[in-house]
Amino acid sequence: MSTVLMVMSIGAWSQVPQFSSTNYADWIYANPAIELNTTNILANRIVLYTTTTGLMHTLTSPAFDCYAGQTIDMHVIWVTDMWKNESFVASKAALTVALLNDQGVTVDSVTWTPTSVSRYNYVDLSLNVSRTLKPARLKFVSWKADVISSGAVRQIDAVSILRGDVNSDGEITVADANAVIDAILKDDADPELMSLADVNRDGEVTVADVNRVVDLILK
């Protein structure tokens, strides 16, 4: 008998929170001197960096539910007004996203470290959810940044995907492994199918993706 990984469907109430100048309800900016509002977001004042006294300014999402097997994909607009300053160091503008459990403990994190920086940086990050978290939060941090190399968070778009659910039926089964095989064999496979079939996110659909689906089924 085959083993099937069952994952609860995700209702709108548990979607990953979004952040922008028009949607920042319940987000927490760890700088009491700056109010979280449209004007300050558009003026690049929601800045992530560590002060000279060691105070870290971070941005934390509202709580949401996530489930093992999911991938949280994030697109961040990261603005660095000081990028042409001669004291600017690109590596210090690295952006980290931490996945927190309900005790505020980091259970996973991902970091974007730039090799070059422009004023507007469009950053894509992904977190794999390896355990059930109810609830979870996302914390956006720039650990190495000082006031010169700091970046301002303009917008965060995040989606929660059940990586490996290639046929989008809400669970990972042998049918998904077969869907990956179909994608490999088709010369004109639908781009959306190819994106879902790239389970290991290496930019191509191969036997490695079939093996990844099998691993998820057997977890």
C-alpha cells in the first residue's frame, strides 16, 4: 500500500500576510520612533539595520498557519537610498527572512546576499516548511546593515505553495510523480505545469524532481 502525505487545504484566513503601503495591518516594525503607515513606507523609512547601540530594527508579519511540505515564496522590493555612497558596502545590505514558531524561536531562515546593489532591488526568497507550525510568523532582518548600508522594505508579496503537489489536488501522491514524468516527456508542456514540476527548484524538470516527489510521499 502506498503512503500518501495528506496536507490540509489552506483557507484565505491562513494565507501568508502581505506588506505594502496599502496593507500593513498587524505587522510590527521594531522602531517605535517610526509609525508604520503609507507615508513612511513610500518614503523608505521602514528601514532594517542595527543601530550603533546594537538595537536591531526588524519587520515581523502577523501570525499565520503553515504546514509541513509547504514552500513560502517571497518577492521583496528592497530599496537602498545610500547605494551610491562611497561608504556603502553591498554585502552589509544582505536581507534575511526568518520563520518563527509561536514562541518566537527561529526554525528556518534564508538570506539574500547581494553582489551588486541598485536603488531598487527585487529579491526572491523561499523557505521550506519542514514541520507544522501553528501559528508562525516571518521576521525580516538585515543583520549586518548599519545606517549607511541599510535597506527599506517597500513591499513583500508572499505565497504559500505545497511543493510537490504538481497536479494541485491538495496532496502529494504517486499521481504527482506521474505528472512530473509527463512534464519531462512533453516537448510543449504548459509553462505553469513546468514550474510546478520543478520541485527541487533547480530551473529544470528532470528525474531528480521525480525523486523529490517520492521523498515527500515517503516522509
